[in-house]
Amino acid sequence: MKKILCLLSILIMALMLYAEAMPEFRLPDETGKKVSLESLLGKGPLLIDFWADYCSPCKLAMPYLHELAIKYDSLTVVLVSIDAPKSQMKAKNYLKGKDYKFVTLFDAEKSLAKKLNVSNPPHTFILNKEGEIVYSHIGFEPGTEKLYEQHIRSMLGLECEAE
């Protein structure tokens, strides 16, 4: 099993050589403050998850993404709501009181979503600290977070650590 994980890690690293850059963005957070991609980069891997209030799999994924954010201190998890302007308050209210360890942004005009061909949430991207997309996944069901974690661990150089 250890050899398989190491080989998977090497494969992931090789695929990263062909990564495409995440388009630069400046999106508002829940307070209206504009947050740029540049301000989120550099600490470590970045997981960006596009979601909507009407999306049950999106809401199902949130506790798992929160656990990853807690487990890996250098991981930044960003949720980008693609709810229409009139539905943004519902999205904000849904997150209120959940105490998730996320950066929450709003793409009401879907400007970033369109650049990335995001049409059906959830759509998750994992970026390296340079802002290159190294993994993309559409949908969510329990167990998907393990795929995310493999990529994150590989990027952190933890995949082949001694047990």
C-alpha cells in the first residue's frame, strides 16, 4: 500500500508540470471586502470549491472540507458561492453560525465561474501555492474528500512519510 501511495504521489507531481494557472480574481467576501487570488496564495495548497445554496452535495461537502482545513494548517479552503444576487442572503445565512474554517467569496455574476467552465456545483479546484490548478473535480459524495487529501498530502510532501 505504501508503494502505491508513493507512486500516486509521483504521478500527481508529474501531472503538476502540466498545470494551468487559475485566472486572477477579486471577489467580495461576506462583508463586501474584495479578496484577490494573489492574497490567498503562498501559504500552501489552496482548495477552491464553487457551491450554491440550492446544492445538496455542496452542503454535504462542507464539513469534510472544514476537517481538511483543520487537519492541514497550511491549506486554505475557499468557498465561492455562485448564487444569484437575490439568493446571496440565503447562502450567507446558511453559513452563519457554522464556524467553518473557510474563506467565503461571492461570484454572483459568475465571472470567475465562467472562466473556469463551472456550470454545475460543486466544482472543486486544488491549486499549488503558485496558483496553478493541479486538480479539478465535479460533484461530491462522501469519500471524495480522500481524493482531495491525497493531492494535498502530495503537495505538502507527506505522501511517502514513514508511518
